[in-house]
Amino acid sequence: MRRHPMEPGKLVAGLVVLGVAAVYGLDAAGERHVRSLVPLIVLVCGLCAAGVVSTLTYAARRKRARSTDGSAP
């Protein structure tokens, strides 16, 4: 299997979605009572955070690529 680059934004998005799914699962099982708006707000904020992480990762990789390309003779 070929190696693929680490994508932290997708990791953050996946963890947020799993967390929201767990909260909905606990609510459905009767373990916790959660207002329906709270997980949706957490989901939106988490996906925005994933977008920020993806943007920062892209910028860091682009900067690293430019610095290694410019130093070659």
C-alpha cells in the first residue's frame, strides 16, 4: 500500500463527527439528555475548525516546498 500524506483537517473533521454521533447515540439510549441544537452547533464549529486546520496545513506545506525549491543550486 502506498503511503499517503497526513491530513490533520480530515482527522479533526472525523473526530468531530464521531463525537456528535456519540452524543446523539447517548441521547437515543436515554443515558444523557441533550438539546437538539447543541450538537449541531458543535458540528458546525468543529467543521470550521477543521477548515482552519486544513488551511494552515496547506500553507505550511506550500511554504516548506517553496523553501526547499529555492535553496537548490
